[in-house]
Amino acid sequence: MSGRLADVEARIGTVHKLASVISAMRGIAAARAQEARQHVDSIRLFAETIGAAIGEALTLLPDTGTGAGDRARDGGGRGAVILLAAEQGFAGTYNEQVFDAAAPLLSAPHDLFIAGDRGGLVAAERGLPVAWSAAMIAHPAQAATLATRLTDAIFEPVAQGRITRVSIVHAAPGATGGLEMIARPLVPFDFSRFPAPAQGIAPEITLPPDKLLSRLVEEYVFAELSEAVVLAFAAENAARMRAMIAAHDNVMASLDTLVAASRRLRQEEITDEIVELATGRQPVRCHPGSPF
């Protein structure tokens, strides 16, 4: 009995330590998700500034349509899919949800670009070849570095004509606390999003209009990638936070069961000791006719 009680008490101590680790992981994930949301606002402000510049630059060109862009919109050529997955574990079904959202794009001829080591594992399980991969960020301040690498990785094959369509798939924190899956086309670039400025004064430029517009487009795509990376990082940590909350609830339920078992074993042990003491002190009765 005492051996069983000692085992249960040791298990209780282990579960207490596990609960402390889970609580710490939940707190870290919550802090990271909050920090990422704060970075999104500055990235969107940067994107709005570049977008306004694109609208002004468009007024300097007689025509912005391209035949290659029309063919890409019609489904011609090879596509590229950028998928932002998780870097660390304990995020529930986060990676599977991102891959499921990308399934329609992955069914067509494509090159797969993955950020997040856990995403590479899921791609291997699903038999999806990976053309390019990198680690997902561990801090929102690293978003610009990853976005730069992604920009360089996709614009080279686009410039060479090997890829005519680029889409990015990632998760974002939902309004109700869940995850929202986003699939956004990046190439061909949609110039219709940027209306001409209200004033008719042409801006002063130091570059040819077509070259200026090309650089602005690259900057805007960089901003879109930066926003996607930060949103995915926030979503990953939000998913991890929910997973840790569920794990904490399960651990506390196990702890309650163990505490109840230890109390029952301790009571049984005390009862056994009382019975042994009572039996040891019980006087011996002599039978009738006995000489003793």
C-alpha cells in the first residue's frame, strides 16, 4: 500500500511540474501573438504609402496591361505557392489546416515554397516536393528578413518566365478567436487596386516611369509578404496558446484524479494501521477448562 501511495505522490509532483511548463508556454505564446499584432499596423501603413505611390506612377504610363499577366490570370503557365507553416510544435492542427487551404493551388502544376520546418514535415507526409524552404521567424522583428528572402526567391523565376503565377497561403488570427485561412495572389500584380490620385498634378520623378513602377511593385509585394509572415506568426502562437489551454485543462483533470487517488490510498493505509494496532492489543481469551 505504501509503495502505491509513494508512486501516486511522485506522479502528482511530476504533473505539477508539467502544469508549470504548460502555463509558461501559454504565456509566451500569448505575448508573442500580441506583439505580432502590433507590428501588423506599421506594415499596413507602409503598404498604404507604397500603394498611393503606385497609383500616382500609373498615371505616368499610357498602358499597364501585359499579355503575360492576362495569360496567367487565365491559368496559363506554371504557378508558385508560398506556404507559411509553423516552426515549432504544440500548435494542434495548425499546419494541416494551412495545407488543406492550399490544396486547390497545390493540385495544379506548381513550385512549392515553404517557410516553417513543421510544414516541411507535412509536405513530406503528403508527398509534395519542396522547391524552396526556410525557417519561420521566431520574433516579429525577423519578418523583414524572411520577406526579403521570399521576394528574391520568387522574382527570379518570374523574371525568367519559369513562373507566371504566385500565390501565398497562410493563417491569420480570426475575429472570434479562431484561425482564418488566407490564400492571396501576388503575381500577376493587380494594378486595379490602386486608383489614380484625385489631384491632376504629375509627381516629379528621377527614374523612367516603367522602372519606377517596377520597383514600387517589388516594394508592395515585399510589404504583402511581410504582413503575411507576421500574421502567420501571430496565428501560430494563437494556435499554440489554445493548445496549451486545452493541455492545461487535461493536466488539471488528471491532477484531480491523482489527488483523489492519493487521498483514498492514504485513508486505506491509515485504516490498515489502525486495524493492525487494534488486533495487536486485543486481549487473549481463555477457553473454559483451560489451565491458563
